[in-house]
Amino acid sequence: MAEAAVDSRTDPGSRDDPIIQMIGVHKWYGQFHVLKQIDFSVDRGERIVICGPSGSGKSTLIRCINRLEEHQRGRIIVDGIELTNDIRNIELVRREVGMVFQHFNLFPHLTVLENCTLGPIWVRGQPRNEAEATAMQYLERVRIPEQASKYPGQLSGGQQQRVAIARALCMNPKVMLFDEPTSALDPEMIKEVLDVMIELAETGMTMVCVTHEMGFARTVADRVLFMDRGQIVEQNVPEEFFANPQSERTKVFLSQVLAH
Amino acid sequence: MSDRAYVAERILPDEEPPAASIGFVGWLRANLFDGFWNSMLTVAAALILIRFVPPLVDWLFLDAVWGDAPPDACREAAGACWAVIWEKHRLILFGRYPYQEHWRPVLGMAILITLVGFSCNRANWRAWLVGAWALGLAAFFALMWGGFFGLTFVPNVLWGGLPLTLLLAIIGIVVAFPVSMLLALGRRSHMPVIRAICVCYIELIRGVPLISLLFMASFMLPLFMPTGVNIDAMLRAQIAIIMFSSAYLAEVIRGGLQAIPRGQFEAAEAIGLGYWKMQRLVILPQAIRLVIPPIVNTFIGLFKDTSLVAIVSLTDLLLATRQAVSDPLWRAYFVEGYIFIAIIYFCFCYFMSKYSQYLERQFYTGQTRN
């Protein structure tokens, strides 16, 4: 049922060429089985929202995509490169995969501009002035070019998160991962971050977002994944997912998050 | 209308604060005579100062013998005999370095101090600074050793006094600092062999007194060396100082590393930085800023610990002073000699302390929410 719904998408993209493939992935923290039989792929240009109760393994799943977490069984292939213990492969994948964290994780000892140019200069080997010009473009896109010479500690949470998005974009990634990007923000700042993410989605960026923002999922996602206890329980196009959830666990979850 | 309603009838003018709360009198009341016990403490402290300060001033300055005076003059005077410094200062400052060549260690020290001065300015923290240090140290050694351009050769067993102390301390700091960063990183490494080596090194070296390290370096090392291979005594002491300080410093820096949140490592990894770039650009700059006070603490300790090299017969500032005041004519005035070098040690250590405060202010600016 879920598969059929996915197949009926209006924009199939380059369907034979997934940018992220997870095949039978399992992960344990000690004895705790945190990811179970994850079979999941993302096409280029596709926008995925992953939701689920806390502790369901959704953050762990996207952190496996750039190897912040190691999986113990199965295969993960990103942009044709398989993630193994080979550190060169891991670094190649990380260049192409941008990540935005719940707690921003900006570098507090560097200015906003330096935060944005660190990767392009030291990882991509761009000349400084070129990296700075690109960084200013992205800072304008997230609407904070005037903060370029400030330090992260001088910015509000929403501004910091927008800088974090700009920092990831400066690496010119093929995929953007968002790990609960609005969960640490005050309500009035959530909108400014979501607006930036929606604009980014409109540019055709491939995005995988772990978020509880169901409004965002409805408007932006091509596909919504629901995870519970380490398993992908249900995935579907948003209209179907929200209007007609199939699994009992999804129904319970949706009734709880949509109740307020 | 409620009887709480109120309208001010006129604008109140500014008035002077009460006289007793401002100016000198206000300061006295607020700080020295703020209640019974504070007043008692103030009076007691004043009595102690009156009892001890005037005699000290008399001894240090008023009754002291200044300038070029014979020992007999000192015997008759009631105060300090600063004449001993006048007489012996070259011996104290330069040890047994040939008397006519003293301009060379003076110039050498000027080079070292200039290098340190340059390195204190953050704007100069560039790659060329490493080259400047290499050049400066080469110039220092060339001057001190000589043996070219008509400079007589001075073997380093004759080096002594302040130049030796500065050399041991400055090279100690410059080498121990990067070594300690590697040790601290190694101790947190995921590679068991590297971690074990670093833990053993730190715990072993930190667990023994510097004196025993100096002894071992001086007397035991040559036993293990093949005959004919002779490592210079000064170099051995220098290595012992570096090993000792780097073990201490490694733990200080590890303390800073522990304080860096996991998210910083993840963010650095997520943009694709490799291990060394991540440490150099993201982690260490933050970790070191957090532990500037204990780092400078260790540097100050290192500076003063150089005086222990006297026990392996290196004539540092302290031993040079001891030798200088062992002259039978001046033997009675050793206290003045030690006061003199205490002032010298203090000046360098106080500079380090002030510099660390300056650095903390520099790094603090703008990096926290104002």
C-alpha cells in the first residue's frame, strides 16, 4: 500500500539513481538494538521527513548517513560511495552531505563568516576570497549577511540555526540532513528557520529532515517516514500519510502530535 | 477618583549625594570602617604596618649601602648591603662566561626577549613566526658559542646566569607546549596503543620529582649510551625539563579538551574536516582558551624549576648567585644577593601572569553573549 503510494508520485526524478541507499541496516548501542532492518533510499531532489516518538532511532538513522554513527550490519551507499571503516570514503561522503543539528553546533571561537568558510577553505581548498564571497551569498539567502562579523554567542537561536544552514550550504552539498533543527528554538524563531528550509526545498535540494513540524512535512515533503522502536513502520506521500495512516502505531503517534 | 491617584506637582531637581557617601570619606566608610569588626581589622592592620614597614624601609633603602662601596662600609652600616650587587652583578647575571665577552649574552638575551615580545602579539601568530624563532635561536647560539668572525669560542659549560635560565625556560616552554598537545590528544585517542603510550608517559614522568629526572638524565643516561656518544649536560637538563613540563601541561590541556561539547566534534566532522584539521582549527583553539590560567601556572612553575638544574652543575641564575656570594669578603651579604635574583624571577613571572590576563580578555571579547 505504502509502496504503491510512493510510486504514484507526480515527480519521479531520476528514480534509478538514488543518492542515498540503506540496505538492511542494523545498529546496536551495546545490547540495545536501535536500528532494525532499515531499507530506505532517497532519490536526487527528493525531500524526506522522518518522524516518530523520541528514542525511535530517527536521529540515529540520519546520523548513519554521514557516519556520525557507525552501523554494524547492512550497507549504506551515499552518492555511489559505500560507507565502510575506510576514513577516506567517510570524508568523501561528508563533503557531499551537509548537516544541521538540533543545537546548531556553530564554532563559538570563529565569526559567522569564518564558520561558513572553514569547510570550503580547509576541506575543499578554495581560496579565501572566493570562499568568503560564496559564504556572503548564502548568508544573504538565509537573510543575515549583516551578522557576518559577529560571533555565534551574539546571535539569537534562530539566527544561529540559519548560520548553521548557511555553513552547511557553503560546502555545496548534494544532500542536506536536518536533525530536529527547530526543537531547541523558541516558538517565534521556529518560523524563520522553517522559512529558510522551505526556500531551500524549492531550489530542488535533496533533504532528509528529522522534525516534529508536521506543517512543514505536509507542505514540503515528498515522502514521510514514521519510525518507532528502531523500525521504519510506515512511509507514504504526506497527503496519504496524514489523512489515511495504515498502522496502529502511526495513528496513535499522529493523534498525539496533531492534538495540540 | 481613587485616593491612590497622584500627579507630581513639580519636577524634582538633581541634588548632590550626601558628603559621607562619596569621595575619599565615602570610600573609607564603605571599605575600611564598615561596621565594628571591619574597623577593628583596619586598626589591627594599620598597627602591623606601622610596626614592620618603617624598619623594612630603613633596612632596604635609608640605612642601606648603595653603589660602589667596600665590604667594610657594609659592616658598619645597619641596612642592606647593595654594594654586593654592584660588585658581583656580572658574576650573578652571567656566571663564568668570559668577562670581556659579556656583550654577547646581553645581545643574546635581547634576541630571546624580542622573540617572546613578538610572539605575544596575536597579529603575529602566523607561519613566519616559526621561522623567526628558528632564526632567532640560531643567532642566540651562534653568539653564545662564537668561534667565527673573531669571536672566541665559549664552550657551553661556561654559560651561566640569566641567559642560561632564560634559555632553559624559553626553549622549555616553546617545545613542551606542542609536545603536551600531542600527549593530551594521544591520551584521548581511540587507538589503544597510542593511548597506552601517552598514559604511561604522563603518569611516569608526572609521578617523579623533577630533581630525579635531572639526576637520571645526567648520570644514568650516559650509562646507556654507547661509549663515545656524549650528550651535552645542558641538553640533557633541557630535555628533562621539557619531558617533565610536557607531562604536566598535557593534563592541563586534556582538561580543556574534556570541556568541549560532543557537538563541536560532530559539526567539524560533518563538514568533512579530518582528524588533524578538526583538532587544529576547531577543538584545540577552544580547549586552550579555556585553560589559559592553568597553562600559565605551569609555565611559571617551569620558569622557576629551571633553578633545579644547579644540582647537576649547571650555573643557572641561582647557582651563579650562590657562587658569587661565596666570596669570603662578601659572604655575610648573601641575603641581598638572593633578594636581587628574587626580583628578577618575579619580574618574568609577573609578566607571564599579566600576559595571561591580557590574553583572556582578548579571547573573551565578543565570544560570549554581551
